Amino acid sequence: MAARRRFRWGFVALGVVAVALVLWVVLHKPAAKKPIPPATPVTAVKATVQDVPVSITALGAAQAWQSDAILAQVSGTLLSVAFKEGTQVRKGQLLAQIDPAPYRAALTQARGALLRDQALLAEARLDLARYQTLSAQDSIARQQVDTQAALVKQDEGVVLMDEGAVAAARVNLDRCGIRSPVSGRTGVRLVDPGNLVSASGSAVATASGGGVTGASGASSSSSSSGGAASSSASPSGIVIVNQIQPIAVTFTVPQGDFQHLTDLTDGFRKPLATEALSQETGASLGTGTLSIADNRVDPSTGTVQLKAKFDNPGERLWPGQFVNVRLTLQTLSRVTTIPSSAVNQGPNGAFAYVIGADGKVAAQPIKVAWTQGATAVIASGVTAGQSVVTDGQLTLKPGARVKIKAPAAAKARS
């Protein structure tokens, strides 16, 4: 009995040990390791220190710095046109010649009248001297001396009028030769030689077919298209000369920006650098300076018109051409910059995802001082050399691991 009892207790002890071993294996089973999430691919760049020009952009239009419509100042037959359409002319260069014969004859008549009246004046002065001598001898009445003195004054007035007539006739004769008042480029000729031009600006067809009556009452012809008569209004002159070297670019800015410009330029006493850009390609068409502002704010638009001067050496700007204008206000020197695509907006303001040395990102609050195009100037929050995420922020959270991928442009080049 004792042996059977010992065997039973041994069997129980063995069972207890087995159960304990099973429980230990079950309870001490190692926990499964959580899989490490893959790194999020992002595009990143390093913050840099550079000089950033602060500028504003506007829509502008080029116009001639000086545009002169060449009109006839005297009436007569247009004998010749001395310029080639669409070419450069110099200031004072002869552009056209009106028949001077009638005005030369008028000048001769005026000179003849002057000589005649000068002779009459000389005779009247001699008679006055004689009468004054006789009056001193008490040989004639004082009234006769006074009458002769008045006659001398009258003749002097006539001579003065004759001199004015001679001067006017000489001016009219000089105006028969029409000269350019400015150096510039000529446009399309508005009237052909052989037409009768007048000081009112109209032209009468004499060499070509019949014309039509214009607003001034004279019949008009076409400008330069084969001499055929036109049914439109008469030409308003002979040609238009536009000065395009230099050339002007006009544009408008809001009145708020205008006040800032006034402060920066000391009332436009200091010029500001201005650049004209092509609306089609964005290429630079030239640089100039802004120093002219209109004297009023347009109440209908709340804008002020500005005018910049461009030297236009390559004649890339043309009157009437629409351009984009970039006006540089100032240059921020040695400032920290990041791409504007790296700036995010959160409930607490602007922030950027900064990549740490461990490859994890942190949402770093930043203060943006200025945004110029694709560049953001950072006042605080990011220092030069730190890497910031520029693409892929939508899937990021603070502490997330990232993998920097090459920008699409770099892949395309490779």
C-alpha cells in the first residue's frame, strides 16, 4: 500500500510539472514584432542664404517716348517725299517738300512793299527836319510841323507792318520744306506726292483718280496704296514719326503700392529698376528706370499710372506692344530662403517640415517675411543648411520617417 501510494504521488507530481511546463511555454511566448512602416518618399531642398530682390509685377504697354504727327503748316502741292517708310530719320531731316513758288512770290511782294514804305518814311523824315528848321525861324505854322511829325509816325508803323509781312512770308517759305522735329522711325506714308495738302491736315487728290470730300471740305485720296482714291476720311497728315530709342512703358499700380513706391523713391526722385517681359515667352525685352508718376489717382480703378524709360538698344520694344512689367522695389541682402512650396499653413500659422539627422520630420513653426515668386524669405524658424520638404507633405505627420527622392526635373535630365 505504501508503494502504491508513493507511485500515485509521484505521478501527480510529474503531472504538475508537465502542466507547469506547458503554462510556462504558453505564457512566455515572445510577442510578435510590429512591422516598421516604410519611409515616405518626399522631395526636399536645403534652406539657403541669398540676396532676394523684392518686386511687383503689372501689365504694361510700350509707347513712343515722343510721337509726332507730321502735318503741313502751309497749303500747296506736295512735290516730293524725302523719306523711306519705316526707316530712321534724324531731327531736322527733310521729310517732304511743298511747292514753294507761291510763297517765294509772296516774300518778294512783301519785300517790295517794305522798300517802298521805307522810302516814303525817309521822305517824311526829311520834310519833318525842314519844317522844324522853318518853325524855328518862325516861317511856318507850328501845326504844319506837328502834322508832319504825325505822318512820320504813321509811316514808321507802315514800315513795321511791312517788316512783319516779310518775316511771315519767310516763315511760310521755310515751312514748304517739312523737317522732322525729332529723331525716330517713320511710319506708313499718309499722302503721295502730287496731292494738294493744306494746313488743316487734309489732302486733295490731283494726280490720281477722283477723291471724296472729307470733313474739312477738300477731296481726299488714299495714302500710299497705288494712288487709288479712298472712300474713308482724308489723311490727317503726311507721316507719323515715333521716337523708340528711348521708348516708354506705361503701367498702373494700386494706390497702396504707390504709397510704398513713393516712400522708397523719395517722391520718385530716385529711379527704380524696371524690366519688361514678353507676355508670350516671359523673356526679358529690356531694362529701364522708373522716375515718372501721374499726378492723380484714377478714382474709377484706384490705381496710379507710372511711366518707365527704356533705352531699347535692340528695338525689342515697339509702340503699342503689351508687356509684363517687373518693378524692383529693393533687395533683401543675405536672407534665409526656402521654396514657397515648402511653406504650409496650420491652425497655429505657417510651418515647414524639417528633416532631422535621423530621417524623421518635425513640423517647425516659421515666420515668412516676404514671398517673391517661388521663393519665400524666412525671418525665423529655419536656418541655412536645414532640409525642408517641398513635395509630399500631405501624407506626413510629425515624427514620420521620410526618404528623399530626386525632383522630377532632375530625373528628366538624367
